Amino acid sequence: MKFKAHINIMPLKELLDPQGKAVTSSMTNIGLPEIENVRIGKSINLEITADNADVARTKVDEACRKLLANQIMESYEFTVEEIA
């Protein structure tokens, strides 16, 4: 079976996000002062072949832990759905 995963990786809330801070500061300059606390992360989409959705989720989690996310500085969450 084929599955599609969408992964969101974000800096940990406890850590400074320099890119997000720079974008937040720029919002006032472009006339959008009501936008604040911007956090910038990564979005990853991938396809995986697995016997079922549980196996696909396990494999995606393993990929995040071992390669895609730096768990010292980042958190991640993901969804997995079957491709028809």
C-alpha cells in the first residue's frame, strides 16, 4: 500500500527562533503590526510503501527521529494518509 506523509518540523518553543523574530519585526515595517510571534519551521511531504497505516507511521516517525528533525532543537508532528 502507498501512503503520503506530511511532516511539520518547528523549533522548540523554549529556543530562540532568529528567522521568526526577524519576520515578526518586519511585519510592522510592511503595515501588519497585528502579526506577532512568527515561528519558522520546515514542511516535508513524502510517500512511503508499507503494509498498513501503523507501519507507515512507525517508519515516518523513525525517519524524523533519525534524519529529518534535530530533536535537541526541533519538535515534529506528522499525518499519514493512504493514497488511492
